[in-house]
Amino acid sequence: MSIADSKPIFGVTPDLATYGKIYGGRLPIGLVAGKEEMMSCIRSREPVFHGGTYSANPLSLAAGKAMLTHLSDNTDIFGLLEKSAEAFVSDINQFTERLSINAHMMGNASIFRLVFCSNAIKNRRERDQQELKAGVHNFFYQALHTTGGWIGTNRINFLSAAHEQTDLDEVYEAYKAYLSDFHQKAML
């Protein structure tokens, strides 16, 4: 099976889709993909302009081709990432539930986020309405950072094939320690 043969995750096949970063093997790149009727207008008699800063950049394209080849040749990566992420999210959620901590992990596959509320969240509006104030988040992630666990400013955890189980164990222990600490201080 190749990536091109894969089925849509949510049962949706877009007319047009954009992608970035991963396809460049961490080099700057953007990718536009779509159905033939959408893409055919780019190279037609009356083409729609398509260009950008890194259009046809040979280094980015070579890295992108290598990345796509690697992913096509190693499709098991996606299942392994999803399995690792599911275990991580489940372990954190069991921990917060067991200690009645006002937080839980949510996300999809290898992309997940700690949400500072115990209610299930359906969309961004609900998260903004129900989650604790940003000051608590900032303080929590600054504390987490002191252990060497760095989560970006968007607070999203991205799991990659480069992460080993020891990395996940270390981050898991840091999350547990600070969730417990914040809970004891009545911040969560």
C-alpha cells in the first residue's frame, strides 16, 4: 500500500488540500493537492497563478521526495505512532481521572493536547469557554519546561517516529509530576 492508496481518515475526500512542513523533511515547503478537475487549471491555456517563495526549491523538493518515499515504504510508521499516542493519552487521562485533576488529553493520532478542564470538548469554542485561564497554562508549561520537556507555545504535543519509548516515559513522568503538584496547590 502506498500513501496514494490510503483512505481518508474522517471519510472526507477534499476537492483541494494544502500541506506543509512534513513533506519537506523539515525544510520549508508547501504542497497543494486535489482532484483532477481542481488541479488541471494550474497548467491550462488560462492558468491560475501558482507560486511562492520556495516554489521548485531543489533542496526542499529533494527532501520532500525522500520523505514521501520513506513514508510510502514504511506505512507501519502511522500505526506505530497512533498506538504510542493512544497509550500516552490514555495513561495521562487515567492518571487525571484517578486523582480528580481538572485536565485531560485530547487529540487525534499523534497530535494531542492537554486541556485544562475535565469536560469533553467538541470544538474550539467549548475549549475557550470551559478551559482554565491562560495564566495557569503558561505557569504549568514553564514548570514542565524546567524538566526538559518542551511543548511549543500552541501547547500541542507532536509525536514523531524519532521519539523512543524512553522519551515518552520521561515526558509522561513530567506531566504526572506537574499535574499532581498543580492539583495539590488547587490550581487544577
